[in-house]
Amino acid sequence: MHREISASQFKARCLGLMDQVARDGEVLVITKNGRPVAELHPCSRSRRVSPFGLHPDTELIGDVVTPLDEPWEALR
């Protein structure tokens, strides 16, 4: 089952509609001049579990958050 919405309505409400599709799992068909042009459906892939969106094999070693106690200069 799916719902239809005009492109202009989708544009005005897209963020809320994306949340709704992710929550309910219902496909949303976007129309332009009454004709279907796109479908919005829940993503089938799972979110990355690695920190900061890094490659899953990346390993953070040590404290990467605390500032260093030594002065440094940025490149100009």
C-alpha cells in the first residue's frame, strides 16, 4: 500500500514526511501534474555503527577528544 502526495506538498513537508515513512514503513509516491515521478520508502540498509561515519575497520586508539598540551600552528 502507498500514499500519493504532490511535489509541491512534499517540498513543503519533506522532513516530516521522511520521518513518517521511516517510522511507518509506508511507501510515499510523489506526483507532478498528477503523474508519479518518485517514490520515498524506508531505507533497507542499517545505519553505520562506526564512530563519526568512519570505515567499520577504523580503530580509534587513545584520547582523540582532549586538546594537546603543546602549542601548534595551523598552515596558512
